[in-house]
Amino acid sequence: MRRIFLLSPASCSGERARLVLKERASFDLARRVHGTGAPLGEVFSFLSGLYFRGKLTYATRFAQPPRGVPGVLVITPTRGLLLPEQPIDIGLVREFAAVDVHPINPRYRTPLERDAAVLRAHLGRRCDVVLLGSVATGRYVDVLAPSFGERLRFPATFVGRGDMSRGGLLLRCARTGSELDYVPVAGAVRHGPRPPRLPPTR
């Protein structure tokens, strides 16, 4: 079975985003964002920290896309699905920060629906779409499910975990080569008790 991953976006309005948005920011990533741009995956990894870095590392490790289809795509607040290597600049970070990621917001929903429909047409018959993001709300599921139906899956172990726990789990799995089990979003239990903390690594 082929498999691609869709990664939920990092917040572009938090404390780390404010560091990047400062006009006089002097660290390397901020200089590149204020200049010609930096890869979306790198920017979101900085903004989100462990969680997005875990998602990107895991998805890159385990993606098995059909020929001609990207294995990893990132959900964005205004530009639909973008490749993690797509350069983004300060104008786009500001654009992302100004838009609410909510399924009733057309600035978010319309581009994502468009790109999901295009992606669906290229997947073939045997390719799952794994969402690495929250399924507890309709923020992503409500927009993606109409396009992908039963193909839309998520890691069952995400239920009840916070962002940091998910990020740590994904990094461990990528490091050890242990892929998680995925279940269809349709009909799944999407809320549950918090699981035990991950044991410390050696």
C-alpha cells in the first residue's frame, strides 16, 4: 500500500513567530526569511519546535508515494498544500499569521479543498493519506475528509496525546524505524484519556 503524509501547520502567531517577524532579527533563519526566503519545513520546525520537527522527520522517513506524487505535503493557513522545501518569506509568514485556521474560513478552506481535490486525482487506487495533526476537532478533518474519504487516516496513538508527546513519539519512531499503526478517521474514536508518558530514552 502506498502512503503519503499531510502535516498540520505550525502556529505563525506565537512567541517564536514574533522572533522571526522582528525587523531587526539577526539569527540566520530570520535573516533568510526577511530576505529571499527559507524552506517552509524549516520555518515551521522553528515556529513549532519538537512537534513539527517530529512530524516532518517521521513523514520523510516513512512516506511511500505513488510515482509523481509528493510523499510529504504541509497544510498552510492560506496556500493549501505546499511542499516542505517550498521557500517562504516574511510576507507569507505574516499572511499565515493573519488567518484563522478554521473550516468555515474561506481563506483557509478554499485553497486546501482545491489542492486536496487535485491530489486525490493523482493518487491512484492504492494510496492512503495519513494526517499528522489533531483529529480532535474538525479543523483539518472536515476539509480533507470529503476528498479522501476512507483513505484519510491518522496514527491511533495520537488520541489523548499533547503536541510535545506526539512530536517525541514521532522522532523516536523515525529513529528506530518503527512505523505507527494508522486507522481511518471516519468512524474512529478521536477523543480519549491521556496515555502514559513516554519512557525516557537512553
